[in-house]
Amino acid sequence: MNARNLATVAVTFSALAAGVALAQYPSATPAKKTTAVEKCYGISKAGQNDCKAGAGTSCAGSSKVDYQGDAWKNVPAGTCTTIKTPKGMGSLTPTMS
């Protein structure tokens, strides 16, 4: 083999070896873990709701009073009705406040 062919073979094997070595390690960026959430009404403080707080409001941060019954926050699934506030427990449906 001449020097040029030998160099080409060496570079090719080096690239393959590097690829195999890198393939054995997990990605440098971890995959996002998705956690199931549910809308929980009546648990947010004024201006801290996640979205839509009844008629005349648009979205996040628009609730006017603490624990507004038609304002919601996302919470981990299965925890809403266990959240206690001064006005009662969290609700999976809008409530009158």
C-alpha cells in the first residue's frame, strides 16, 4: 500500500473507533421527564394562577383574589383534592368562591 492509502485507512478506522466509543455513553443532554398534571381550581394566590380565571380574564396571573374558585394551577396528577387552603380543598372543577 502506498502512504496515501495507508493514511486513508488509518483515518477511517480512527473515526469508526471514536464513533463506537461515543455510542456507548448516554446522550449529554438528558431527556425531559414528563410528569402528568391536572388542573386544580381554587388553590392559587391572587395573580399566580396558570391560566384563565373566569369571565373577563385572559390567562396566567389574572386571578384577582386568593383561592379564586374559577382560577386554576397545574399540579401533579392525583394531588389536587388533597391540597388544603384556607377556603377548603382543591377541586378538579371550577367552584364558586
